[in-house]
Amino acid sequence: MPEQRGPAIVQADLSILLEVDHPDYEPARDSLAAFAELVKSPEHIHTYRITPLSLWNAAASGITATQVLDALTRYSRYEVPALVHSEVLEYIGRYGRLVMREQGGKFVLTSTDTQLLHMVAQQKACARYFDGFADDNTAIVATGARGWLKHALVKIGFPVEDLAGYTPGSPLDVQLRTSTADGKPFALRRYQKLAGDTFYAGGGPRGGSGVVVLPCGAGKTVVGMNAMSLVRAHTLVLTANIVAVRQWIRELLDKTNLRPDQVAEYTGDSKAIAPVTVATYQIVTYRKRKTEEFPHFELFSKGDWGLIIYDEVHLLPAPVFRATAEIQSRRRLGLTATLVREDGLEEDVFSLVGPKRYDVPWRELEKQGWIAEADCTEVRVELPGPQRMPYAMADQREQYRLAAENPLKLDILEALLKLHAGDRVLVIAQYLDQLHEIQKRFDLPLIEGKTTTKRREELYAKFRTGELKTLIVSKVGNFAIDLPDANVMVQLSGTFGSRQEEAQRLGRILRPKGDGTLAHFYTVVTRETRDQDFGANRQLFLVEQGYRYRVADAAEILEQRFEPAKLAAPIVRQEVVS
């Protein structure tokens, strides 16, 4: 037998072609995910791209250029091009060449490369953030410009390692319980402890800002509470909506020693401030007119925060970056299932919240039993004959809507509900007309944007107890729904090609089930339309994490010939640690 060639073709333009059917596909995929981005994932060959930002995030999490090049060499079918070697060395080598420090009560930018330091200080995008030089290797940062300078330097390709330290904030004795409020044993899982420890870095300047990337259902809230117990200071938590705010508050009171009077909600319903304050992005970015300032930005300065937690940091609204640029002396922790942002602001997360500090591949946690094993299926349905001409005549945006709202998708939904009778099913869609049609046809409760918080919590409670087996949700269901027994999701439409939304939606059903039940994720697309094209893009992040989508024809589902996958073997979870 001839020696097996590697699964990857590394190209001089920093793209990598990875053969899916190769025996070394999985270890190669896991290695690439640490320093490259998946950009296309057709059936047999996946395309990755190495970018400056992907390399800087790798460098910030401790990966060296040697490790990157060793991985490329190990899995490459052919010799790695010399240009790739030089580009990897160049871009990883840029991280840490410019260092922010505190000196004599001022922030300074230092570098052993005098020429580089003087070059960036003269750049048009950066010059206004400097206030002269202390010496050839030390530039003085203008007052209030710590964040803005880091932001500008990333844009011109020179990331800053920020070692200027943080204000401690008002002290708060936050401790994790050893048992929950109702007496159940509680301890950190190994990866949750490691994530918190890596972020905090012993309280030194090399920690204290950055992003922890973990799958939905893996306990990102617990990682946040662990960080609070390490920092032990007043904390501001920003999250996606009121439901998420109240889940945070419940978790804090359940798993820490904090008293109810030490935790407050800052939302449209209540604007209290306490040592731990949990607010929504919506209230922080509220203003009556676009020409006005944001009145609730003062929340960032109202408390002497020692830690600010950005939950679902991939959703961070653009205006919040402005406030974040001005509070660089506060420790900042971002929590997310994916660093992907559809608005392209990943560099802003990197420079203003912080680089990626810790992540774990989803499939690794699945193998350990901390998230449910998932079977993903794309169901393809035809566009009805009468809709083909209107589709052909429409502009691209309207084409997607026509294909996404294909009425034949409801027949597929009916068949899937029969197939999963007795399961806990979430049905999710983008368009209100489609949601209301589902509600009318199947006589199922619907949660949408206008649904009151009280009604939402009532329906969630019924779903948790099993009184309600199927629930329809709009895009409000993309995040912050604590429904651990949900094991089936049927997605009928989404936000165009949003990769992070696909990750969030799968995450809704990944809480491990008590009986080891497999999670099933169905996305229903209209064949040979923009709906199918966007579906392929939506799947990119999950494919990178190791999930494969089976493709089923509508007829298989309608005729009940489709067989959902079953769990191959019981999972034994790793031990927790104190």
C-alpha cells in the first residue's frame, strides 16, 4: 500500500483545501480551527483561510508560529509554500511587538523596534492618539485614548498587547457555592475552571480582558460567575434581553453567595443599580432620536466596576464599542459560542473587548458528555410551480423571502412533528407571516417580539415541565432560552446566511439530556434558490466544529421513509473539579 498523502492542500494565497473523506480529516480540521477560518464547506472539499486576525487570536491564546507551521506541514499533501511560512511568521510575530503599559500615571506604547513605533505614531489613523515621546522606545498615549489607539492599530495591522493593568473596582466578596440554593451539589467543570483561570491570569496584566468561546449549553454563565469569584469586585453584566437578564440573576442567586439586595436588574422595566447589575444591550443603546446621545451610557461610569461581562459578545451592538473604547481600565470578559460577526466587526471585539483567551471544540465537549450529541439534517423542498415566475422576477432580497416562506415547508413541519411525536420540539422561523401561519395551522403557542415577558416565562415553564411539547419561536429564540429538555429544533427560515445564528439555534437543543437522548436539528430549505445558498453559508461554523449535515429530500420526510439517527453509545461525563 502506498503511503497515505495528507488531507490538506495549503496554497500560497493562505487558503487551505481540506479533503473531508480523508482518514486524517478530523485531526486536521481540529488543528486548523485553532488558527484558520472555514469559508466554504461543500460535500467533499472544505476551504479554510488563514487571516491576520485568526493568527492574532491564536497568538493571544498561546499558539506559536512554530505550532501553526508544524500543523500545516503535518497535514499538507504537498510542501507548504514558502510564502505561507513567511506570512505566518510575519503576522504572529506582530502580536506583542507593540505593548501598552502604565508608566508614571500615564499610558504609554512601548516597543523594542524603534522604527516601527515611530512609523505607527506618524500614521494618519493613529497620530491623534499620541502625545509625544518619552524616549525612542516609549510613546505617550493621549488622555482617554487607550482603547481608540488599540482599535486604530489593529486596523493598520499592528495589534497591541495591553499590559497596562486595570482599576480594581469596589470590592465584593463573590464566592461560588458548593451546593445550589435548593441543595444540589455544584462544582466547576474542568473546562469552566480553566476558562476562568486563563482569563484572570492570576490577576496580572496579561489577563483581565478577552473572550471565552464555548458552545451554548456548556455553561458560559458559570464561567462568568467564576470570573466574578476571581476578580471579587462590583460587576456589570450586559446581555441580550430581559429573559437573559433574569436568568443571570437566578443563576447568581442559585450558585453564589450573593444576596438578592446585591444584584439588580437594569432594563426597560427596572433601572436599579447594585454591586452586581445585569442590563440589556437594548437599554444601554436606547435613545429617542438618532441625533441624541445615549442616555444610559452613564451606566458604564455610574458604578465602580471591577469587571464588565459581555454576554453573547458576538451580538454586541456597534454603539457599545464606543463606550467600551473609553473603559479600557475595567476588566472585560466576552462570552460567546462563536467569534463570527456578520457585520465584520470581529477586529473591534479583538481590540476593545480583548482577544480570544480560551475555547473548546464543540465536539470535544460532546464526547465528554457536557453537551448533547447532535444529528443535523438539511431537508430540501421544491419551490411550488406558481411561485417560480414571481421568484425569477424578484430582486435578490425578495427572492430569499419567497423561498424562505415556501408554503410546502409547513407540510415538512407536519411530517417532522409526527416523526418526533413525544419529543420536545422548538420550531423557529424569521418572518412573522410565516410564524402566524404555523401557529394557525398547528394551533401551537408562539413567542415573538411583542410577546410579554410574563407570557414568555409562562410558556417556557410549561415547556420545561412537559405540559407543552412543542413551541414556536421567532428570532427571539436565538439566544438566552433555558429549555434544557428541548431535543428537536426545526428551522424554517433564518437571517439570510448568518453563521452565528445557526450556531445559536443549534445550541438551544444541546443541553445534555438525562436519558442521553440525541438532539436533532432540521433546517428546511427550498432547493436551487437563494434559501439553499444561504443555508450552505449558515452551516459553515458548525461544520468547522465537526458537525455534518445529512441531506434529505422532501419526499423522504413526507413519506416517513427518513430515519433519525440514534445515539451510538451512552456517554460518561468527566468528573467535575472544585
